[in-house]
Amino acid sequence: MREILTHFRDVPRRSLSDREVLLREGEQTGRLYALAEGRLEILRGDTQVAVLDEPGSLVGEMAVLLDSPHTATARALGDATVHVVDDGAAFMSAHPELAWLVSRLLARRLNAATTYLADIKRQFAGSGNHLELVGEVLESLMHQQGLRSVGQASERDGYRE
């Protein structure tokens, strides 16, 4: 993450106070943020899904790359400082060396998420009750991502049985 931060050294900073919202789920801003210091909470609805505390952590990159609304809300946990890029797409285009770093970051996130989904699916397989629906939903999500079913995945894909 710190390697990512080096690309933001000339980008303006913004200070956030405790619980201040940086971006809201469902809004489309085109902004890209890099955490300089402090902690940010990532929420989907009312559920905390992550806490970012490593300098260089990116926020808003998925929405920028997909040209879509933000998929989560980000807010400060205590005082925090972020670098703010108003036109994330233009910034990413002007800094192509970030592509490798962001690709690795997103690949790690995808691997963690699909590993988690596979573990949940294995836990509820054959339960014979309403939890079967969980398996069907997870299977649908995995196919939407263009992944093979869990039973067909290999270590090359980041799965370990």
C-alpha cells in the first residue's frame, strides 16, 4: 500500500474528523482517495465490512474503474487524512504504473472474497433447510464473477481445499 501512496505525494490532502463520511454508498462521484493517515471504516448498508488503517489504502477505486456508483460508504474512525483526486479516471490514466499495483490489490480482495464464499458454501452444503438458499446465492455470485464452480477450482485460481 505504501508503494501506492508514492503516486499520491503531490495530490491535495483533506482532513476528516471522527465519523465524517468520505463517500456514500450509491453516489457516483468519480473521486479516488488514498489514505495518508488514520483509519477509515467501510460500510455496506449498516454493516462494517472493513477497516482501513494502512497508508496508501485506496477508496473509490472500484467505482472509478467500473464507472459506477460507490458500492459502500467510507467514513473516518477518529481523525484521518486522505489524498483526494476529483477525477479518478483521469488520474489513473495519467499514472499507468498504478495499474499493476491496483490489479494486485483487487486480485487479493477477490481471492479473499471467493475463498470466504467457498468456505461458507462448503459449511452449508447438504444442510437440507433454508440454508440451501445460501448455497444457491453464493453459486450465482461466483458465476457472475466469471468463476468456475468451487468444485472445479484449482490452486492456480487461489483455492485450496
